[in-house]
Amino acid sequence: MPLTYFDHIAGTPPYPEVVETMLPYLKEHYGNPSSLHQVGKAAKVAVDQARTQVADLIGASAEEIYFTASGSEANNLAIKGVAQARQKKGRHIISSKIEHYSVLHPLKSLSRQGFEITYVPVDEQGIVDPKAVQAAIRPDTILVSIMLANNEVGAIQPIAQIGRITRDKEIYLHTDAVAAAGRIPINVAELGVDLLSLASDQFHGPQGVGALYARQGTRFLPHIEGGTQEGGKRAGSYNVAGIAGMGCAAELAGRDMPETSKKLTYLHEKLINGLEDKIGDIVITGHKSKRIPGHVSLCVKFIEGESMLLFLDMQGFAVASGSACTSLALKRSQVLEAIGIDAATANGSMVISLGKDNTAAEVDRFLEVLPPIVDRLRQMSPLYKQGS
């Protein structure tokens, strides 16, 4: 049975052009970009070109891009780096409960070091209110970290409004744009952000490569020390092939975004409408319009998400339940809790994330396959009462 991949928020298949771009740096162009000889210089050209390509995707300058091994590392570098660099100015940070764990866990570590963290709430659609951010600001606030789009419920946040608030107060603003970059247009100047994290595998680049944008003049200390790479902000030998692939993917994602976004918006609206029509007792989570193109998240009452995933996998569909980084923990999602979903309903969570190669026919088949699975699982569930 052919596989239909509906889990693009966990990772996207690379463009064929990306693979072709990477191959020379896995074979003949094996030099270290830090070396001064011609073998190293060839590798440096690839890194420099990729830095420009990634910068262009988000409206930045090449010198404002710092390569990392992942979006999670970029989040850690931004949050811990700013906290350490600005702690004499203040030790208060603002964030939200719907952030990725690569933001929440560094914040928890900082709280054990004496930093104070304020978590602003979100509404039932997963949206942060800029007024809540403004109300939480104190004289000792040094950083606000709010994600641009939530990977689990797809909600796009009003970062530009928050950016106007933080800029007026001279407070750094970081946004985790891992789920957004390459999917929606991003211009760092228009958003008003000082730091922005992104990951290559979210826009059809290779896994294991990310980047941090840091506006010129933004102070942050390195998280990994021991070398002069990335202006001394991130030590370690360059993953030249991965970085070259990320640059290629960034350029192609920017090129394809208008057409892909239009297609994916159509598909996710078709899917949401079909789910609501064919399956009772479901809750669509996140904002219906202010969401990542191609992203559908829901909770199916009276059954467990894991069971749905296993049955769907047997039918040739790869989907997710909750966040890819939390689903194996077998505990309630902090995002669903933050938007007011009760624990029993949250057990039936499902995240369907479509990609540029998915089709309307695949959506139609999914809408045929899922309802019988739900009916079967509900008949086996002690929580389900017929006609509820």
C-alpha cells in the first residue's frame, strides 16, 4: 500500500535540488570552511551562499544569520544567550505556555538560576493577546519569547503587534519561527523581532540544520564554546553539506511559497469541512483562518489519538498526535491544556500537516478512511455511549 505522508510539521521531504546541491560537499568538496587553502575556500563559498539564501527568506542580512544544528539549538542559543548577556540589566523574561519545549525547558533552567519567567495566557484558539504581553512587562524585563506559529494547533501569533510593544520598551523580542519559516511570508523588520529561529527540515531542506537570525547589535553569549565559527557565537566544524542544502531549500521555498500556500490553504479547508461533516463529536483546535497553510489539528472525543494513528498507518497514512517532540511522553499536551481542552478530549488529539506534493484525491481518501476507524474505536471505548 502506498504511503500518504500527512506529517510535514514533523519534517518535510527534501527537494530533489537540495539533495543534488548537497552531494558535492559529501564527496569532492570536503574541505573545512575555516581553512585558508583552496579546498577550504570552496566550502566557505557554499556556506556564504547559503547564509545569503537563508537571510533572503526572512528579509534579513547575511551577517545576521548564525547556523546551528537545529531549530531547538537556535531557540536555546537565543534564550540562554540573551539571558546571560543582559542579566545585569534585568532577570525577567516573558513567554507563553504554548511554546515548544526547546523554549520552555531553557526557561525552566533559567528560573532555577534566579530568573523570573512570566507566562502570558492564550485564548481558546491558541492566540496570544499583545495587551497581555504589554501588561506583563516590568522595568527588569529583558526578553520576550513568543513563537510565530504553533506547531501543534497551527495558530499564527500577532508578532508584529508584540514587536511594536517591545521595540518601544527597548526589550529584545525572540520568535520561534520553526513551524512558520518557508510556509508563510516572513520579514524580520516588519515583525520587529531581534531574534528568530528556523529549521531546514521544515521547508524541504535536510535534517540536522537550523539557523538563528540576530538583528545587528543584538547582544547574546555563545551556548557552544571552543571555536571562532559563526563570529564566535557557535563553535564547531561546519556541516557544509547540510548548510548548502538548507540554503537551496530556503531559496526554493521562497520561490514556491505563493503557489504552495494557496494550494495548501484549499486542501486544509477541504479537510476541515470534510471532518466536521463526516465525524461527530470532534473539536477543531487552533484558529480556523489564522493558521499555517496545510495544517489541521483536532481532537476526536471518546478515543485515543495513538490508536487512530496506528489504524491510519495500516491504511497508508502517516499523521501525528500532538507535538512530534511530546507525543512519545504519553502525557497531556501543554498546548491543549493552555487552550482549555480537557484531559479526556485531549487524549484524542490528531495533527494533520499537508505538504506541497499532497493532493485533493489524498484528502478525499483520508476522509473515507478515517470515519470507519473512529466508529470502530468508539465501539471499543468504555467512554463512548451511542448517540452521545
